[in-house]
Amino acid sequence: MFKGLRLWKSVKYEDIYLKAYSSMTEAKSGLASYFKFYNEKRWHNNFDRKTPAMVYFGTQSQKRAAA
């Protein structure tokens, strides 16, 4: 339960509050981009500085994720 709360805190502070979307269409597009970043490029301390995609799929190198 608490990890889900951490996700939404990240979404709010790293995306929603910074971009202040003016429409639902804009929010959907922006959040889709943010979740792609969150899962494929943003390192997570809980995953030993790996991305969720690296942990789940186990195929992407850490250097590529940082690019």
C-alpha cells in the first residue's frame, strides 16, 4: 500500500504540479509521457538504482536507461 502512495506523490510533485495541465486531453498525454519516463528512465533506490523496466524485464542496461 505505501509504495503506491509513493508513486502518486512522485506523479504529483514531478509532473502534475509542475505542468498544471489545462485540459483532460493534455493531462492524459502528459501523464502517459511521465509514466514512460518513470518506468523506463527514472532510477529507483528501492531497485538498487535500476528502473522498473530493468527489474521486470531484466534486459535493459543501466547506461542506456540513464541516457
